[in-house]
Amino acid sequence: MRTWHLNEIPTPDGSRSPVVLETADDARAVLIGLEPGQELGDHQVKERAWLVVLDGTVRIDCGGETVDAPSGTMATFAPDEMHSVAAADGAARILLFLAPWPGDGHYRGEEKSL
């Protein structure tokens, strides 16, 4: 068993310093801090993504829908689904789960290592 105290793990540069907590069994867990005003602009990933808001509130834009998601909210995105996530009213912390890791096409032009 491994455990993490997610609110104690430093993310000193906010979205510029994501912390990969673990990569195992075809999945990845990533902790991201968002400083006030920071965002993960429009993007998509090759994996299915689950986002859990740990602290603060984030604004999620996806498919023409906007949701203000406070602590305790979970959202999911299909592979290649365009979305953005922004700190809504101050700092926030999110936990991402990506699976399968890496998703088909994640490594552009490269073969994934076994």
C-alpha cells in the first residue's frame, strides 16, 4: 500500500509543476495546483480523464457547457474531448486520473515502450 497526503504535497509553480503521483497498471495519477488566475487552457488528452476537485473551486468548460466545480466535485472527459480548467475564485487543487496510460496516439510519431 502507498498513501499520499495530497494537501501537503508542494506544487510551487501551480499548473507549471504538476506532480505525477504514480504510474502503474495502465493508469496515471497527477496532482495539479492552480494558483489564482491560472488555467489549463483548451486542451485534450488521448486518455479518458477523471478530475477530482480537492480544494477550492474550478471552472470547467467543455462542449459549450461551463460548470463551477467546488471541492468534492468529480468530472470525467472522454479521450480527445476538448476542455479547459481554471481556478475560479482563488487557488485550487485537482487530482487527475488518466487511463489507459498512455492512450493510443499519446506519443506522436513514437512507439510507446513496453
